[in-house]
Amino acid sequence: MTAPERYGESVLSPEWHGERERLVAMAEVADATTIRILQDLGLGPDWDCLEVGAGAGTIAAWLAGQVPDGSVLATDIDTRWLRAIGVPALHVTEHDIVLDPLPESAFDLVHARFVLEHLPERDAVLAKLCRSLRPGGLLVIESIASFPIASGGTPAFRDAMHAIESTLAATIGTDARWPRTFPAPLLAHGLTGVSASVHVPATGGRNASARCWSHTLAQLRPRILEHMPRARPAVDEALRLLDRPEFFELAFATAVCWGRKPTSP
Ligand SMILES: C[S@@+](CC[C@H](N)C(=O)[O-])C[C@H]1O[C@@H](n2cnc3c(N)ncnc32)[C@H](O)[C@@H]1O
């Protein structure tokens, strides 16, 4: 499977002036749920962990505090924000999860949030992540899922969110419907103890979710208008709505799935 371009080349580029604020707002929305799920699943103090596509690094830094006798490897195609973190157990490396090799049977935990849905090669990446787990190791995947958008009662906002979905699909090959199938992809890769959950934050009141989607719309606006010129009024109205304290809607959900590598083949 291919796409005309890759994540970060132009679409969702780290060079965009607001990209760090976008990632920080994203982390503010998602970190509490991620941390609760990882705590419920249970982490060992000596675990070796891999955080794939670590972005601003909030979860990698938190993980490093949970494994005082282990390690955390945070990877990304662009590590500019990760390099500044400076936590002892945290190792940062520039790494493309599609193109670069990954050590096999090396990690007790592999976590990737908001990464695989953007990669057309997601199934091969999933296989690679499974191979990188030690027997008994835990894989946790989180992705944006578009299914709540259709239920929205604000047409301009609904259309703008669909324009994001459609533009990401047409440019970098994002599939925001794939996460609706969770946890089937983990079952297909032979993991055990598999399950899933879905979280839908309210987007509005200028909260972190509103700021995150406002940044995402602003960054994607030129590409949306190229791809779907008729979406201009909806995009501009959604940007205005997201700045209003009384506006609330549902945007994308976060779908999470997890499972363990069998201890015997
Ligand atoms: C939407 S951001 C999510 C950041 C972070 N995981 C979070 O949830 O806060 C996606 C991240 O994946 C990274 N990424 C995209 N393609 C990648 C690839 N092929 N290999 C590794 N990282 C990638 C991006 O650079 C970006 O930091």
C-alpha cells in the first residue's frame, strides 16, 4: 500500500510553526487515559519499553519514571522535541518504524499512540512491533477513530472534521476507520489477552481537544482547500467555533487496543 507522500514531509510537518503546541495539546487530551490504561495493565520496574513515534515525549518521560531498573527507548522520524527531555532512563533515537530495522524479542512493552493509523504500511509495522516484543511482552496501540463525527449536530464542524479525515487519507494514507476494527488487528497477529476500549473527549470550551483540532485544521487548511475547495466555509466556520468558549462537539475518538505476545509459540 502506498500514498502520494509521507507523514511529516509536508502534511503534519514538524516545521509548521504551531506543531509543538499541537502535539502538547494532543498529549494534554490523551495522556491521562494512556497512563490509566498502562497502570491498569501493570508495568514492571525493570521493563525495557519502546515508545514509537514519541512526538513531544510526554508518555516516554512518564514511562521512564515507571521503570527505574529498566529503560525506555523513544523513537521518532523527528526527535527535535525528545532530545530536550533529559531523563536518565530515557534513550532517544531517530528511527522510521516503516523503513528501519527493529531488534527482535527486545521489549517488555511497546506503545504507539496516533502513529499506525497514519502509516499505509500499518499491518507490516504491527508485525514488526510484535516481533520486537519479548515472550509475554505487552503491545498497546492507540489511534484516532472517525466514527463519532457523523453523529455531530453542528454541520460545519462535522464537515470540517470529515475534511481532515479525507485529506489525510488522500495525502499520507491515514485510515481513521481502521481503529474501529480494534482489537481485531492484534488477534490477527496472534497476541493473547487481547482487548480494547474507546475514549471520546468533549471538544470545546477552548479545552485541549479544541486547541488540538484547531491547530490541526489550521495546519491542514491549505491542503484541505487544494483537495476539497468546497470545504472552505466549513473549515473557516469550524476554526471560529473552536475558539468559542460555549462551543462543544465530538471530534475523533481515541481507540486503544492491547495484547501480549504468547510465551510459547
Ligand atoms: C500525531 S503524532 C503523535 C505523537 C505522540 N505519539 C503522542 O501521541 O503524543 C505522530 C508522531 O509519529 C511520528 N511518526 C510519523 N511517521 C513515523 C514513522 N514512520 N516512524 C516513526 N515515527 C513516525 C511523527 O513524527 C509524530 O511525532
